[in-house]
Amino acid sequence: MERRFFDLCIDVYVPGRRYFKTPIHLDGQPLDNPWVFTRGTPVPDPGPLRIPLSRPGNPLDFTSTGVGVTTVLSTRAAEVFRALAPNDVQLFPVQVEGQNEPYFLLVAARTVRCIDEVATEEVQFWRPEDGQPEKVGEYRDIGGLRIDKGKVVDERVFRPWGWRPALIVDGELKDALEQTGIVGGQFFEV
């Protein structure tokens, strides 16, 4: 049976959902690079962090932060990732404003060069006239993402090379997350 893969995204339609700002150090200082958690590679332990709220609301099992769009998980969602994909993720404890329960930043520690540019509905690349010469030839926007499953070896959680917004999980991990009843995430088959 062929493996299935899904892009795990925040569900913006959850009623009363809360929204996070960018993580900061406990002393209130900003992170040097809030994008480090989404580059698809292991990162050094950032030390104790906290996440301020940009809009209060109901606690969620899966969401993301402001700048950097780092994935944030409840303990029960983090346990699924820890159990099923220990070689693919890092989980760093984080304090969430107004919450006593622990939360975790999720780092997908693997990247796979697997975007199927032909099957993907829309692929835009950075061009010289866009005024960012360092990005020319890289993905600028992707809609209706599809991956070449043949390029995925043993990864269960990963970021596709060149497209940081996508967090790809395999079907078994998706099923396990759904069985826990997570709130805040939605899955799109890729």
C-alpha cells in the first residue's frame, strides 16, 4: 500500500481560537532568528522561551506563532510526534501566556527535496524583476502542493525543500493525531 502524506496546517476556522505572537526569551528579549525553527534542520536548544498572545482565545493542540510561523503543540499532540517520529522532530518546551500546561515548539528536523512541480496546481518562482536577487529561482508561492512520494525515504515528518510553510506528516501520524482528537490543525493530502 502506497504511503500517504499530508500538509498539516492551522485551522483558522476554529471558533474562538487564540493567536500567538513570535516566541521570545523569558527576559522579554526577541529571538535573533525566529525563522530558525522552520528551516527543516535540527536546531540548538534555544533555552527557555515564552509565547505572548496576539489574541486571547481557547487553547489548541496545534497552532503556529507569528513571525516565523513556528509550530506549537499541546502535550498530547507533542506525545504523538515524540512516539511516532522521534528521529524527525525536536520538541522544545515553551511557556504560553496565560497557560499553566506545558506546550512545545515543534521543529521538523528533516528536509526532503520532493515538490512535484508538474502535479502541483500553482508554482511561482522568484524572478529578477521581483527585486530580491538572492531568491531568484527559489519558490515564491505554491498552491495545491503535491509531492513526489518516491523521493521520501523513511521520513514521517519533514519540510519540503524550498517551501518552509509546509509541514508534511505521513498518514499514520495523521491518523494518530486525529485519534487523540487534536483541535486546531487540519490536513491536506499532498
